[in-house]
Amino acid sequence: MGNTKCTVGLVYGGKSGEHEVSLQTAFAVMNAFDYDKYEIIPFYISKQGLWKVGEKLTAPYSGIEQLKLSDAAGDMGTALNAVFSGLSGGAQAVDVMFPLLHGTNGEDGTIQGLFEMANIPYIGAGVLASSAGMDKVVMKKLFGEAGLEQCEYCYFSAGAWKRKSHELIVGVEDKLGYPVFVKPANLGSSVGISKAVDKESLVKAVEFALRYDTKVIIEEFVDAREVEVAVLGNEEPEASVPGEIVSSGEYYDYAAKYIDGKSQMLIPAPLDSEVADRLREAALQAFRAIEGSGITRADFFLRKSDGKILINEVNTMPGFTPFSMYPLLWRETGVSYQTLLDRMIELALERYQFRQGLKYDNE
């Protein structure tokens, strides 16, 4: 880049239950950047969905509250002008956008579509991969098509449930038995999820999930270890060592233990090397199945009865504080947090350049 710094637009907050988590992530990222190489423009999205833009930063904020940008900050119009400035022939205000938003409006393809319209490079998955990675049903269909093994599931819409709930219940009982997990098809966090052990609790669980989405997915219960693999790259993605999530109570005496509040993370996971290799390969397969780019975390079940690897889901915008699974997996694979940020920006610019070369008509 010569000696001109790369300007990164950090987008955080958002209309989501994970608003506060997003602020913590933005603060961590802002503090990890090398300000000799980058300058940062903060974009704060309020819980109501309003955008604000701050002054260009040459050093991180000292406190997390400052991320909420004071009233002196640029309003919605100014913020969107900064995003779209390159289109109207002006100088581009931002070289690359870094969305640090989880869940709805953040990793579901909507903000990625905004960046595509603005013709601006951005970190992470594109529109298709983001929305496919957010819809558990579409995701499972893509995994199935790619030949990845997964647990049995059923799904249906709110409309179908209104019309023929009895038929659907019988279908679930025949195919899955009890217990089952009932989930809204489209929520990022674990909101709206419940376990059903009989017909009565199944009906309750479905009604509950339908408060959060118009489509419900029901999965068989699998007695399994939970293992995750981080993927980084575009056309030639690489997979990290696997990590295991152990719910508090089943502790191993293991080298790298990290506590994320709810559970313990064991990195690398105590696995046979051959199983670890198969998990890494499956993670790359899952990444390709959704047409991922940049980063993705693939989550697996390792079934206790027979050791079979089942894909559970992928997350195209995984938690990204230095204590989150995704960066820790890379840290144990030999890639530091700061190097990871550099690499993610390179991948965003590389994908953008590649797509700029595509033709849109047959002239």
C-alpha cells in the first residue's frame, strides 16, 4: 500500500439482541489494530437502526462507552454518504468495511447487500453465504447436497402449522422421536430454542419458536461432543485446529483451557489426529457448500455412540473478541489476533478486486 494507510470502516452495534456483544467486539478489534498501517472510521448503528459516523481515528478509544459516538458525530445522512462516497465520483472515504454485527441485519446478507450496492470492499462472507448461513433449513439443504452428514431434522412454516399441526406432529414423532430441539430457522443467538420431550411440550415449543420466526426447524437429539473448526480464506481456504466446547461440569485436565462464561473451551480438542483431520476437511467442505469467503466457524457434533462426525451449523460472523473461539482456534494454530485482522482485510480486498474483473453485460 506504499505509505498510505488503509482506512477501515468499523461497523458495530445494530438492531439485534447482541448489540452489547458487538460493542465489546468493536472495542477489542479497535485496540488490536496497528495504527501505523490502518486508520479507523467508527460507524455506530443504534438499537433503532440509526447510523452515526465518528471522526477518523489514529488511536483507539480509551473506553467502550465512547463507541456509542457523541451527539457531535455525523448523523445518518453523513454516515451513509461516507459509505457511498466512491459511487458519485468522489474520493472513497473508506477502503474496506468491517461489519462486526451478529445476528439479524448483521450476518444475514442485508448489510453485505448494502456494501455491494455501494461498491465497497467488506470483510467476511458475501450476500448468498451470509443469508444461507443464517437460515438453518437452507444451510442444511446445502450441506446435504455437499454430502456432509448431519442429524435428522424436520421443518415447516407458520402457515403449514396453522393448517395441519396434527399431521406435522405425527411426522416429527415418526421421523425423530423424542427428545427433540425446536428452533426458529433464522435466529443467530439461542433465543426461541427449546427442548421437547413429548407431544404437549412439542406443541408449546413450536408456538414459542414461531414468536421469533415464520419457519421452524426441529432436530433430533444427539448425545455428542461439540467440536468447532475455524476457516479462513477465499478460493483456497485453510482450517484451524479443532476446539471442543465442554459444558461446565465435565472438566478435562487439558493444556489450553479458556472460559467464555458459559462453558469451557479446550483448544486443541483432545482428539485422535485422524479425527481432527477429518473435521478440518469437513469444515472446508461446509465453507465451500455455502460459498463462504473470508471467515467462518464450523460447528460439529461428534456422536458418542459411534464417533460419527455430524455437521451442526456454520457461523459466518463468529464471536470475535480475543477470547472468542474463532480467534483462539487460530492462535493455537499459530496465527495471532493482529495477523488475523491483517489477513481478513487482505481477503476482503482480494475478493473485491476479483469481482471487479467480472463482466456484467456482453459488450
